[in-house]
Amino acid sequence: MKSRKTLSNWLTNRYLLIIRNEENFAEKTTVSFNYAKLIVIASGLLILLVALAFFLVTTVLSEWFDPRHAQQQTRRQMVEFNLKLDSIEIEMKKKDLLISRFQKLLAGDSVDFSDDLSEEKIAEGEASSNKELDENEMASIDSAFRKQFSTVNNAILTSVVEGTEASELQEIVFFPPLKGLVSSKYNPLQNHYGIDVVAVSNDPVKCVADGTVIFSDWSQDGGYTIAVQHVGNLISVYKHNSALLKETGNFIRGGDVIALVGNSGELTDGPHLHFELWYNGNSVNPEEFVSF
């Protein structure tokens, strides 16, 4: 009676594969195998091929054939750009609010600098920063510097060169606006919020750091005056010039010539530059940061 083969016997039966030369039937090599070994090897190769195919499809080939890959890359870039735009928008709003406050001071209005430039304050001042001065407001700028900061408390106008604020200013590289003799020191108690530097007429006046011109015009007291907004809520002011070489809105590099020394305006007694630094709406002593 013929024995019945089971699955176990079928898998474990050993077979011999003999390879011979076709011409003389000489035996070249032999391979011993069974079906269980073949199934294991075939399964391993299949798993390896599937893993390799999955890797290629999700990495290299997806860049070429999968349209969703480009969409995902675009979404990631859009998220990164949105985050960067949000931070830039906040900084721009802070800058616009500070400029609007400074323009109000130039127009002779009272401005409260006691609060920091927080996001709430930015939201409140955003509308006013977007408004341009009309012709009547521009006419009032002619006498703006005579009224400049007169309504601000002396306690607020005192120097803020202590602690972290001073260290922030120390990190900025300042160019001297010009070389000359300091004839009048910084004295906020006598409403002298800058220094006077004696120089020869028409000597070039240079910008102390990179920034944007926010005021470039004539005023009755300061004559030809130019003001530049820098990073970190810092503003530099240059008065009594004989000519202004930059206009409002121009971007200036540190060391660029922006005006010529003169004797313009009522509050002057000879060719000199009146130079002021304002940080967060408060005056600071220029000699502590700039070498003349």
C-alpha cells in the first residue's frame, strides 16, 4: 500500500539539483534543497523587495511621480513663511507706532511715552501710523521743534542709559556724525536734549547707523533738520544744517552723508551740529555711545 504524503513530508523532503555539461554530461555542480527552504528564501526576498519599493515610493520616486509631495512641500514652506511674516509684521507695527509718536511730537502734540510698545499699544496706534500728514499738519511742522517735547514730563525725558537698555545701545556700532569740538553738553534739565558740535560750514554730516529717514524739512528753531529711525526704537536727530541731502523715506547706511553743517534756524549762534539720540521715546546722552 502506497504511503500517504503529508504537508510536512512535502516541505521537508530533500531534493538534489544536478548541473551537467551538455556535451559530455560531466557533472559541474549540485545543489541540495527542499521546499521549506525555498519558501523561506522566496519570502525573505519578497519582503526585501516590498520594503525597498516602499522606501523608493515614499522618498525618491515621490518627488518625481507623486503630485501630493509637491503640495506638502509647498504647505510646509507656507507655514514657515507665515511665521516669519507674523514676526516681521509685529516689528513693523512697533516701528510705525514709534514713528507716528515722533511725528506727533514734531507737530507739537503731547505724546505719552511712559508705556512700552506692547502689542496692545501697537493695535491702538496702527490706525494713526497709517495716516499721512495733510497740508495743514505739514504747515505746523515749521514751528515743531520750538514746541518739541515741551509737554513731556522731565521725569520721562531723563536719560535711560541704565541696565538692559544701555547694554542694547552698546551693541550698536555708531559712526560719528562728524569730528569736532563739543561746545554744549547734554543737559535735559535745561531742555538741551543733545550736544552741540562746532564744525566748519558745509562739512559733511554722516548718519550714525543704518536706518530710515522719518523727517527731513525746515523748522523755525532747528533750521534744516533731519531725523533717522534706527533698529531697536532708536532715533537720531541732526539740526541747524545748511542743506539736507536725503528725503523722508530714504534708507540710509551708517556713515552715509545726509546733510551739510550750517547755521540755520533761530536757536543757533554759529556753524555747528546739534545732535540728539532718542531711545524708546527718551533722550540719551550721545557722548556715551558716539565718539566725536
